[in-house]
Amino acid sequence: MKHRIGILGFGTVGQGLTEILLKKKEFLSKKYGFTYSIVAVADFKFGNVYNPKGLDMERLLKEARAGKKFSKDIVDWDNEKMIKKTDTSVWCELTYTDLQTGGPAINHVRTALKSDKHVVTSNKGPAALFYPEMKKLADKHNVRFMIEGTVVAGTPIINLADGPLAGCTITKIRGILNGTTNYMLSEMEKGMGYNEVLKIAQEKGYAEADPTGDVEGYDARGKVTILANIVMGAGIKINEVPCEGITKITSSDIEKAKKNGKRWKLIGSVEMTDHGVKASVKPEMIEMNHPLAGVMGATNALTFSTDLLGDVTIVGPGAGKIETGFSILTDLIKIHRESC
């Protein structure tokens, strides 16, 4: 089966996915029997293009890297019309995240699923705000709504819980879900103040010009909500998750933790209790002998507490063009395997 792929959003992740697919095309075909053609791309900056025989992705990458609009196979359809009219079997929804409304991604996802097309996304909006609805809609239309890339990029978190840890009862998930804040706390431990570290994080591209989503914990809260609902079936809403960021952590707090043999981390937590699933995001002082304490810089990590294996910790990158592009690839391969 040859998969006909559409891409919504040709920014960092869309280009990363395309680079992977071009580089590993022969490998994917030979090892997994995964063959594909990217037939549609929609981007508000570069334009919307479609060719049922397959787009020239090398050309599109070259034009996008140069900041130019697409010059060939242009269509005047809006995104929803693109989804409906194109001969595509799967859409990769890679537009910007909105954790308030889920838009515009939620409309893209609904339209694709209702058109009997699979959706793979790294966009936390639809997953954090509307997962039960999207899962039900996907099941109704016999397609998949895949979201591995919404939590810790390409590091396999959701697929780990659903795959290698299948059969275990997962009672707790605790971890570092935001690389920006972990980098900042790591640097503050070296003696720098919060404002100085934030400026450096912005210069390095770890933090946005408006860093609120990271430093106030909102990004981590979206990921915690996804884990609570998917791994533990909690059915909680994002605004029900208590959330505190790192903005109040001072240099004296850092020193106090060091003197007590501990280290500050912004911890996202999901736990099964006698009163249901509890979720939160807040800074915590972690004992130095805990696996999460040694995770420094912009790296992410999660510890799964299970009944059969005890604690299992996975460490890996939580962002990046190729890393997040890889998360989309893993879901595409999973769809392929299920369709064979």
C-alpha cells in the first residue's frame, strides 16, 4: 500500500519530517514496506500546493528555506477544502499549538477524520482539549488519530505506555516535560539568576520571545492532560490541572536545595489514587539519587511507576526539527503496519 500524505504546516516540524522521509525513503521501503508520496502541503506563509502524482519536495524545501512562496502545483483552496478534495490517505497536522481553543488545528483534524483520513499530529491543542471527541470520531470513520509527537517529541512516551509497557498497570507518571525550564534550572544551579538565564535561553532558541507557555508551566500542563486522559483514562480538562511554573524560583532557592542534597525540577505528575486520577505541574526539590535529578539541560524524562516492573525511566529529547519529525514518522509506520 502506498500512503498518500498531506502536510498541514510546513514550518520546523513539517520540514523536519520531509527531510527524514526523503533521506530514508529507500530504507523505509526495504525494511518496513512503507512507501509513500507527499501529494499535498498547506502553509499560511508558503501557500497551498497539490499534485496527485506527488510533489517535488526537494523544490518545496529549497523554497521554504529561502523564505519564498511555493512556485509550482499551487491551488487556491483553503485548508479544509484541501483536506476534503485531495486524494490523500493521511494528514500530518503540524500547525502551531493553541491550548486555549485548539484552533485552527481542531478544525483540520475534524475535517480529515470525517473525510475518512488518518491524522498524525504533534499539535497539543486537539490532543489536550478534545482527545475523547477525536478518538470517538476516528473510531466511527475507521481511521486513526495518532499523537505521539504531542508529548516529549520523538522520545516514545505514549507508544511506550501502549506498547512495551502493555500488561502493566501504570499507577504514576512523573517527569520533566519541558526542556526550556529544565535548561534554565540547570543553568541557575551554576550561579546565574533567573532573568539572565531566560535571556540566554531565548538567544539559544529554547525559549520564545514570549516565554509564558514554558516558564509558567502551561506547556507541561498540556502534556500532563494528554497523559492523564490517554494513559489513565482520566477524562480531565486542562483547566482542572493545578499549574505552577518556575518564575518564583530564586538563586537562594537553588542554593538551599543544593545544601540539602536536592535539585529543583519542574515536575509534571499524573497519579492514580483512591479518589481518581490526580494531575499537576509544579516545581519540586528532587533527591539527588532519583533518576530525574541527573537529567540536565534541555532534555526531558519521565518515570513510569508500574505494578510488574516497578519504576521505568525514559530519557530523551523533548523538541527539535528532526526529533519531532521522527515522532510523526513513528505514527505513520504504525498506521502502515496496522493496514497491512
